[in-house]
Amino acid sequence: MNKRYSILSIVAVVAVAGILFGSTYSNTQVGSGNAQSVSPATIDKVTPQTIDSVTAKDVQSVGGIAFNMVGADAIPLDQVAAEQAAGRTVHQITLTAESVKLPIPGGQMYDAMTFDGQVPGPTIRVTQGDVIEVTLNVPSTELTGHSLDMHAGRISAVPNFGPVMPGKSNTYAFIANTPGAFKYHCEGVGVIGMDQHVLSGMYGMVIVDPLNGYHKLLITRTATQNGQVVLNQTLIDPAAYEFTLQFNQLYLNSDGSYDQTAMFLHNTTWTVINGKPFGYDPVVTKVWNNAPVAHDKSAPLILPVGQHIRYFVLNQGNMPVFFHIVGGQMDRVTQGNMVQAMGTQTWNIGGSQDAIVDVVYDEPGAYVIVNHDYAAIFTGAAAIQLAQANPAPNPSDAVAPPSSLPDTSIPQQTFVHCECTDDRANEIGNMTGSMAGNMTGQ
Ligand SMILES: [Cu+2]
């Protein structure tokens, strides 16, 4: 590695590690004081547009408002059962760190680091207010320690995201209080190696469905009436055909090992969507079409025309994602179940940020999802979608599992299509009736 970057790297790691792990950790309880609960009706009067100007007088005028801070997201493990008894659903999730070799275009292999032998790691799906109790296992065969940072909760990094050395495991629990599509990732060993571990594959998604479900989708087009152009608006059901799309980069030396110098320079070797460069593009990745195992083949996403499509988009990488659908527009973009845009062409998703994108395709055709950064497109950030009147079974495992919420997901047939080991592909293939590679951890 270039000496300058080597020194920079060490300085950066020491600085971050000092901040994260050098401080003394104490488990602070958020006190409830004399605060009183707020009814949903009262909350509704305070909108994001007005909250900045709310004064004590305003608060009095709406009947008094005081947030009842009964606790943080983090839950001590011995209190998980009590939360369950009180009515929360508990998801016990286990992830296993696995360093493996995975293919890249040209038939070459690279040194991947994974959760459960697949990139991205298993998608975890819960409902807002559920408890996630997660265990990271690091087998004794691993040559390095790993860790697990979950963005779906407000929980202290220390000690929860700390190093788990080979042969050890670590468990923590939290309430998923905020809806969205959240990143989880390895932090290396006390953040040392975090870049290598994440950019080599140790990342995944937690979908937190809103407690009261997704909003109906307003579709705005135009029509002609009595010789005039008029708005033609339709409100469609929240239930949608769903896909997860996770963007990242690979920075590789010619032997398939991690290239940190290339990372510092943002000199991408491959850009991946759901773990593969051009993974939904059978034209570019011909090599995979001749692969002997199904999970190494590439296939486009198949979408139904005129139906509600929902994408959970997550930027796992080191570069912005200018999310764009060639030939399409986004009917809605939401974050935290709050609408951010309606009718937009491109949505900028920064590093470790998510967006939930809703679209209706009016006509059959090919619509390519890209990161509208040319360096990203031509290194792999292009996924072909075919919108059809009568779609064949969807050739993708990108579908999230149905939530416990009614009226959320329209189940789709799935197909093993992950950047994963043969063993993992076989395991997923045997998960009859469930969504490939994903889990709710019930
Ligand atoms: Cu790791």
C-alpha cells in the first residue's frame, strides 16, 4: 500500500477507535420525571412544519405536551422477556461472520467477508416497535475478529458494537422505534479494518415497517376532458411488489484482495447492486449465464405493469448513490415513513442512507435502475428491469418477506440469486415457502 495512505489510515483508525472505545461506558437511564404521556391526537397537531416554532404557550394551548421518555431503544437482555410479555414481538436473529471467496465478472474470485456466506447479509424485517435481539457468532476458524453495528436502533456503540474475536459471540437487544430500511454492518475490530470488512461484503438491511402501515400512494398523471388537460389522480393501495436494492463498491487488487489505496482514492473496481456488478444484467455478465449453479446466473427483475412497486434502497458504500430509473420517474420517495418527494427523476442517497421509493410503471418496457454517476454505471451499478403485462415468476431473491402487517407486501415467487457461497445457495434453496436469504427471525 502507498505509504502516505498507510499512515493516514493508521492515524484515522486510532482517532476513531479512541473516541469510540477509549471512553468509559456507563449505562444511563433516561428518566421519566413527571412527564405525561401524549395522545396521538395531540401529537398530530404538532407537524414537522410547525415543531420548530412551538413555544411553551403553544404547548399549553394544545392541552399540554410532554414526551414521556420511559426508556431508550436499548434493552438489557434480562428485560427482553418482560418486553415480550408486555406485548412486543421479539425477533431473535443470529448472524455468523464468514470469510469466503466469491466470484466477480471474468470468472475471478475475490476475498469476501460476509454474514452467513452471502452478500448482502440476510435481510431482517420487523414492524416498528418490535424488539430485535441479535447475536453475532464469530467461528474459531476466522482469522480476524468481527463486530455488528445496527443502524435500526439508538444504542450505544460501546460495548454493543465492540469486537467479537474468533470463537466468541455477542448478543444485544433494542427496540426498532423508527421505520425505514436500515444498514447493519461489521465495524472490524474496534473500527480497525471496518472499511475492508464492509467493502468486502459485511453489510445487510433491516426493514422496519411502520406500525400503522405504509401510506396509500397518490399517482398523478393527466387526462383530457372537454377539450382541456386536467389532472388525473388515483390513490392506490399501500400493498406493493417489493424489492431491496443495496448499493456498494468493491476495491480490489488484481489478485482479488482488498485494495485500501483504491478506497482512499475512491477508485472503484466494481460497483455492486445486491452484491453483484451488473447482477441483474444478463447481457453484460454473460459469464454468469454459463455458470453451473443457478445463484451465479444473472437475470433481470420482472415487474408487473400498472401495479404498485416499492423499492427499499440502501447505500452501503463509500460514494453517493444518485438513484435513477432510466425511462421512469419516482412517484414517491419516503424516509422514516415521511414523504420527501412526489414525482422526481433522481434521488440522492448519501453513504449509509436509505430511501423507500414507490413507482407505478404505466407501460411495458425496459427500465434500468442506475446510480446516475457514470463511473458507477460503467463499473456495475445498472440493474435491468422488464415491466410486463403478465410477468413470469420474478427471478430475484431481492423480495423482502411479508411483514406481519396486513396490506404491505404482495408476495412474489423467488429465485436464488445472491452473491453467495454454493453452500449458502443450497441452504436458501431449501427454505421452501420463505423468501430466499431473508429472515424475520420469529
Ligand atoms: Cu468483520
